[in-house]
Amino acid sequence: MNGDNLLYYSDGTTAGSKATAYVFGNDVFSNPDFGVFSHDDKHTALGTNKAPHDIIIFKDKSSAFDYVEKAVGAFNGMVFHNGKLYYLFASTGNTSKKLMEYEPVSKLKRELLSFDSNGAYGLNVLNGKLVIIGYKNGNSLLSVDPESGVFTTIYKFNATNTTASAVNMLTTEDKLYFWYPNGTSSYSLYVTKGTENSTISLLDNLDKFDPFVYYAYNVIKAEAGKLIARVKVKNDFNNTYVYFSDGTLEGTNKIEYNNVKNFDPYDFEYYCGRFFFRADDEKSDNKLFSTDGRSGVASKLSDLIIGGIVKFNNKLFINAEKNFDRELYTWDEKTAKIILALDINKMARESDPREMTATRDKLFMVAIKSNVDLSYNLAVMTEPTRISEECLNSSVLEDRHNSMTVFPNPFDTGFLIDSEDPNLQNYSITITDLTGKVILNKTDLSLPIKIITTDWNPGMYIAKIANENVEPKSIRLIKTQ
């Protein structure tokens, strides 16, 4: 920015947007892995991903920083827990051999654990313990008490890995997902609950260049106990896929759309009970998709070309292109449409919002200041706090006998009605449009059942589903195109 090599800070105001005193080299923050950035309610820590490594920490609402470590040989991840920063590093060499604790107020450091010569490669928190991938009496997954440093080996990897660098480790509810090389040039996706006999391999044969490791484009997301990720499969380097997991082998599967092979997904966000993302459709144009993962299919939600997605203030915001101008849009779940949120060009004489990122109360974006010289401004948007997500009525029918699901919803060419109890039979299904016209009426059905909707008009429908043990209940359905 302005031709300098300074790290900039912004609190969302013009006066509070300024250069810090930190000077970095070219590409020092490029291709960040999951461990490069970490924050809690009071502090933000950054670590450079090229040696010599710096680890710096900011107090929130301040552009002043302290060095945690300066010009060290190795750095392989960090995480905040109970107000303290934990990180893997080595002062010299290229392998992180120490687990350190840093207290931001007192600025005191202490070593919690040391590792064998092959070091440690991943770090996160699960159920109050630090979970670490590292060499401690072999290649292991460790659970470490953050107070005492006492560790328990919860899983032993079969192979000695010399290809590991930093490792994505994402926690959600009672699970931690991570990927790790299996001793060759391919990788595996694992899940653990942080205890012995709870770690399993969910997906094997991932390519070593798999973009899991690159967090910059939001190509992996774990939320509500589930994970979705952009995946490259070994020996199929030219194509990228979407894989979903609920933490079980049977619940881990590839997500497909109309046999598009190179799906090329980015920007995963979890909203209204399912994952949204942008990916290529049949025309290789970036469109908005969603999936709940269970059915193995994704739904294209709009033909508007989009450039990015971010969840802010309990709503999805989208950088989308219409009439060759990119403006800021939102996804309206109740009407199943992408709608204009802010005309950047008219309001600020700026256009093409991009590189969006959200904090608790602000949406930051980079926007073109001038179409002549393509210079850029940092813009910020605030809104009144939205207490909850603005979702459709649930697509899950709960009763004392079973839980019934309808997916996808919204849908394009069809949807599936299923039940957790496959023994329930004799269902009746009636679907009407908003005028009351009956579109479909079927009886004596056994679940699951797939409804084909290729000849339906786009719009909203009402489905009433019942059997002799279940009172009729309604679900609002939306066909997108």
C-alpha cells in the first residue's frame, strides 16, 4: 500500500486506519496456513510463513504490537486458549521442536513440551486440551494439558512422515478434523474426539498439493460438527472436488453437480443449516451453490456470476456481477434469490468490491477507487446487529417417532424426502403452489423418495407430509430455476 512494505491496521474508521511499525518482506504473508493467524476476544497474533519467522501480537483496537518471537528458524502453528497464546516453534533449524505458552499481559513465556528431532506440525484446542501432531516417542497425535504440559498419546500414525509442514486442524463441537501425509506423497483426512480410540481416517489418496493447506481462499470449513473442503485427488491433479463429512466413514462423500468434473469450489460458509460456496457450473462460470452434504449433491441457486462469499452479521454477502458491474449482494433465504445490498458505484464512487472479510461488527472489502488507473480503497460496512440468521422454516420434521428431512431445499431439478427410521411406511405427500393448486399428490409411499421437479416453475411451494403415526406437517419448498 502506498508503495511501502508496512503491515496496516484498521478499526473500521478513517482515523483508525493506519500503518503499523511492522515491516515485512515480499510474500511474507502469502499462502497462509491455518496456523498463521489466531485471535481471541482481546488479542490477535500473526506469524510469518517464510523463514526467518516473526510472531507478533496485537491488542485489539490498537495498532501497536509486541514480538512474541523474532527471526526464528521454524514456526508451525498457533492458537489462543484461556487468554494465552500457544505456538510451535524452534529458534534455529527448520523443524518446530517446542510447544510454548505466551501470556500477553505479563509477556512471560514458558516451554510446555519438547519434541523429537522430527518436530511438531499441527496445533488446536479441543475440549479444553491442546491437540498436537508431533513426534513424541514416534509419530503421534497428542492431547496436552495446557497447565501442566502433561500429554497423552491418543493415536499413533502408521508411517514416518518427512513431507509434513503445517497442518490444518479445525475444531467443531466435539470433533477435530485434520489432514496429514500418510508416509508417501498423498494425504488422508482424519477426525478425532481427542481421546484414545476416537481417531479415524475418513478419506485417503488426496494429492499432496491439495489446497486444504491454503486458508486464504476459505477452501475448508468445519461447523455444526461437519466439514466441507475443496479436494484434489492423487493422480487427478487437473480437477478439484467438494468433499463432505459428518465425522463418520459412512457420512463422508463427494458432492456432485450435474457431472461437472472440475467443480473448482471456494468460499465455504455455513448458513441456515447447510454449506454455501461458489463453484464452476456447466459453463465454467462461478455460481452460488449449496448442499447439506448428506445427499451427495449440490444445488445451483442462481445464474448470477459471483466472485466471493462471506458471512457477516448472520447473513450471506456476495460479490456478484450484473451487466458487467460487480456490486455487493446478499442471499435472501426466504425468497431464494440473490438481491442487491449496496450499490458501491453510486454510493461511494467505487466499484468491484472484492477480498471481503468480516469481523464481529464490520464487513471490510477492497474496492476499485478509479476505473482509470485501477487503484484500490479499503472500504467498510456496518449494520444494526442481526440477532439470528433469517432462514426458512426448518426442512426437518421432528416428532416422537422420527426425524424427516427434505434436501436440497432450495432445489433445481429435484429433492429427496428421507427419514431416520426407514421402517416407517404409508406416507402421503401433497405439494401445492401458493395459489393452492395441487402439483403432486401421492399416497402409500415408503421413504426415501425422490421428487423430480424439472417441469415445475421456479417459485415457492408447500409440501404436506404425513402417515398414520404423524400428523400432517408442512414444509416450505423453493425451486430456484
